[in-house]
Amino acid sequence: NLDNIRNKNVLVIGLGRSGKAAVQAALKLGAKVYVQDSKCVEEVDPQLLAFLEGRAVTCCFGQNPEDMSIFDMLILSPGVSPELDFIREARDKGAEIIGELEIAYRIGHGNYIAITGTNGKTTTTTLVGEIFEKAKKKTYVVGNIGVAVISKALTAEENSWLVTETSSFQLETTRYFKPVVSAILNLTPDHMDRHKTMENYGNAKAKIFENQDESQHLVINYDDKACFALAEHCKAKVVPFSRMEKLDFGAFVEDGRIVIRDEDGQVHPFCRTDELIIPGSHNLENALAAAAIAYFAGIEPDVITQGLKEFQG
């Protein structure tokens, strides 16, 4: 809902790629925009400063805003911990704390594919994006991959697809985000300085499917038991993928070929594993996940096969 931003006091924290995109989106939506960044003003790009001053954005560099009670919403860049004191203070005083992914989801159109995991996110996201493009879908490959989700969300149409690489940091600040297909590729200890425990890290990843319903799908690694355990509370249809075992449902390897067994028990063959250009067992996992994501998003099997065979990595 866009009306909840117009004329509101919005503080964007962190002026990296996604922070800049958030500032532009919030200005476009009629917010009163403030920015905070730990850099001193001397370290900020003069062009960016001129842009902010020209748009009457209130800047707070190298320090925190004095009065956190004035803000209706804080938009955090992915690297910013929601547990920082001044952010907690704003939350306690009633501000909504969200991140770039959430704001993009609220302000834009289009269907989301969201991919997370400790490893292989970028490869899988790129591969899925190429399969969607081969299927002649209007596709934006966005997120942690270097293109701010927000920057494309405003131009996306209803029938377009945003294939989104999402980090645990981005997922942590989501609230209503609801992808058509979500995917968790694996789960190994990462960002422990920020998440403190594996349980917290897993919970952040699990937010990817929190709002999904029975009509949507979660693609998840069956061979990674810590990862697969996250799906326990998922309301979406859980689609396992495995490179080790044959499954009753999901994506796996049979006779050296990537296959998907659908809900009716029908087996759909894709390419042979030795036809993949990208080497290694981890890339086989990425390919299995990508095939399942595309298939359950409604892409034709022959297009998926072509995408898998031609992907250079």
C-alpha cells in the first residue's frame, strides 16, 4: 500500500546501491526522506550529496539522528543490523522497520521468484533468469546479485518476473513479502557475527516462505538435513531436490539425467547431467533447484532443458 508512505517521515539507513534506490523510490512516492550513513560527509560522493540536497533530503553522516521518535518508517540496507541501538529506539517509538526487498514488494508489480541459501545463490538466480528469458517472459534478475530490487520493482508490469537473489539480511526485514516460488539451496554457518546462532540464521532464511500459501511452492535441498528441516512449518507446497536419492516428488537424478516427478507421479526428463557446462556436484544441485523453480513457475520442460544445457555459469 503506497499511501502509507506519502508525506511520512522515512529514514533510509546506509547509502550503498540499495540505499540509493530506496531514497529514489521513497521520494517518488512522496515521502519526507532522511538518510543516515556511518560515513563522514567528506567520504560521500559529491554528486550524490548534490542530488540529496536538491531533493531536500535531510542527511545525517557519521552520526545518528538525534530524535528517533519522528520517523514513521526505517528502510535498512542489507548490511545494517536491525539490532543497532538507534534502530531499536525507533522501533520502540513506533517506526516500522523494513528493508529493500519488502519495500520493493509493496510498491511494485510483478511476480517474485526468491532464492536464498549459503552457497550457490548467484549461480542459481542467474540460471533461472536465463531460463525465464528463454521462455520469453519479461524478466528482471535482481537482489543481492548487484541490481537493487527496488530499482526494477517500480517499472515491472503485472506479468513480469523478478528473479531475486535474497540474503538472510534482506529476508530479516521482510513482513508481507510473498514470492510465487521460493528456494532454499543449503544452510551452512555464515554471518554468525550478525545472527549469533545457526537457529537465528535458519529462521532468517525461513522468512522466505513465511507468507506463502498452498498455491505456491518452496524448492528446498533434501540432502542438506538442517536446510530441509526448515520446511517443517511451510504452508506452500514443498518441492525437494536431491542429487543423492530418488524422490516420490521433486527434482532428482535418474540414470544420469535430471528429472522431476510431479504431483501425479509423472516423471519429466530434462538434460543429462554430463550435458551441463557448469562443473561439480554443487552446480548439479544448483541445476536441480533451477529446474524445479522454473517447472513449478510454469515454464515448459523443453525450455528448461535448453536453458540448463546452454548455461555458461
